Amino acid sequence: MTKVVAVQALPNQRVRVTLSDGRIGTFDVAPYLRSEFFRELLNESYFMQVSIFFNGIGWPHGQDLSPDTIEAELAVGE
């Protein structure tokens, strides 16, 4: 199972992610912001609080994305 081993917030609701298999890329969170559950991530200072959460990524109030979702949509090399 691929895991997120590092995450860094970037501008425009994107994150730089490093996976356990060595791939590094950019994941665009913006499409998820249409959901009320993720709407709080529009606040830039809150978005910057992203961290590793259960092998994926998450934020303090419970918003999270699984490693499978991130792996499927990761733009490697960006």
C-alpha cells in the first residue's frame, strides 16, 4: 500500500506530496472544495495546516483525503 510520507501546502489549494514509493508530485485539492465538507479549506491559513493523516493527508477539523485518492490524481513531477 502506498502511503504519503511528506506533504507541503502550496498556493491555489494544491499540495506537494511525497509517496512511500518515492514519487513526488502535486495534488490539486480545488475540485473537492465544491463539497461543504471541504469548504473550510478555502481559508488559506487553515489550508496551510495540512499534515499526514492515516497514511493520507488531513486537516485539524477532520477533512482528509486517502492515499489511494492522492495516488490516483497525483501530477508527478509538477
